Amino acid sequence: MSNKVNKNVLRAGTITAGTALMLLMSSPAFALTRDDGDDPGPGLSVIETLGLYVALPIVLFLVIAGLVMVGDKSHKQAGFKG
């Protein structure tokens, strides 16, 4: 193998080993240890989770889209051409 291929193999191996090490260090097993001052609140129910992460973004999107549409219609009525 040539010198250039050896460098590429070494570089790929280093990146792979570094990535694997970072994944192992950030695994959920380390989340079991509580930090000083860690005071987690009560968990969310399924309904609260769906409301917070599904319904609320959809409602916000619809409100913003509605405001944009109302603003767009007011410009057309005023004779704005742009």
C-alpha cells in the first residue's frame, strides 16, 4: 500500500475510534448518576407530552400562518403591488 493510502486509513481509524469513544462516553448509563444540585421535576403524562410537543407547535404554526394571510390580504385591498 502506498503512503497516501496509509495516511487515509490511519485518519479513518482515528475518526472512527474518536466517534466510538464519544458515543460510549455519552451513553445513557452515565445518566443514572445524579449531579450535585440536580432536582428533576415530576414527569409529563402522555397527554401533556403530546400537547407540548405536537399540538402546541401546530397551533402556533396556524396562528402565525393566519396572521400572515390577514396581513397579506390587507396589502392587496390597499392597492399595494409588490
